[in-house]
Amino acid sequence: MNTQPSDASSEKKEWPMSWIAVIIVISLVSYTIITLSFRKPSSDSHLPYEESQAKNKAFLQPSLMGWNRLETSIQSLSRETVPPQTDSISFSTSPTPSKLETILPLDLVMVMSGRPNLLTAIENLKAPASVQQGDSIILSFGLPSSISSEFFYALDAYTKGTDLHLFPQRTETSANTNTEINKQVTISQLNFPFTPGVFNLHLYTDQTTYTWELLVTENSKTPSIDVPTN
């Protein structure tokens, strides 16, 4: 015996359009209220990456966890040019480990953005044994001919207490950049003059770490005073 389903059970009830319209309106109003409540002014729009970088910078600066970054400049000297006269001092040398952070102060590692791309090697390093407070520290060294594909483009210098850490950085190039292999580096004390005393300097390359002492003396320069004459 065949039974036919009743019309009431076979027909699906449709939602009234009025209720659908009410739900849409409520959703739009709720979204608008939430958006306006959390939206920043148009002049200060939400930029996630920029804000993240700004927060990181604010966390590390202005004190850089007690570290100060010094201004430096690089000058190339021709093969014929004799580097400036410097004191004869001895450097302590040791192999630079592949994990540079193992020999650096922990707070300095946290300040630096990552492992610097260090020069592979240098030669004939010369440095002063002493400088006066506020005067620039001038270093000179040569680049071995075996690393002719490396271009020395920056020296990062960080100081804290009586320590100064130097990181000569490189970039790779296909051209031979060692037509001028002698380099002179100037480290300025203008933005952070050292206090008189003995400082420990550390210069890092991929192969070798150089360590030596630098004596900073009081600046003997005194401003001249014009004495009026009658």
C-alpha cells in the first residue's frame, strides 16, 4: 500500500524576509559600533609592522640597555699612501668562534639586530695607545688580497663602561674592490665622550678577534680667554 506524504510535511517553511532584514541591520550596526570604537584617527592609521619596529626601538633606546653606538667613518687609502703614524702596541688575538654571541656580552647581543656580516680577515692593524677625551680614535688596517671579492662598507662600534666592541662589516661584490686595500677608520667621541681611564677594545673579523687597551686621558685643551687691555 503506497502512502503519499502530506503536503504539510513535504513543504519547507521559508524565513520571513522581514526577520532576515532585521538580522542584517543588527549585524551592520554592531560591526559599525565595534569598528568606530577601536579605530584610530585617520592621521594615525594602524600600521602593524611600523608599530612593531617602533616598539622594539623604544625598548632598546635611547640607552640601548646601557650601550652607546658611536659614529664612525671609513676612508680608503691608495697602495702608495702610508697610513697615519700610530703607536706601536701589541694586540692579543684569538680565533673568532662561528657563534659570535658566545663571546659577546648578553645585553649587547640583545641590542644587535643579528650576527654582523664580518670581514673575513684584516692585516697590519694599527691603533693608538692613547687618545685625549673627546678626540677621535683612528685605526688603520689592510685587506688581504685573498678576499678581493669583499667590500668593507661599515664599522659598527658599541661602548659600555670601559668596553668598546668593533664590528667591520662586508658585502660581497663580483668586482675586485681591493685596488685601494688600506683602510682608515675614524671612531668619533662627539656623541659620547669617554671618561678618562683605560678601555678594552675588541675588534672582530670572521677569522680573528683582536683585543687591546686604550688609555683615554683628560683633554688638555682649554678655551682661550681674551683679556681686555687698556
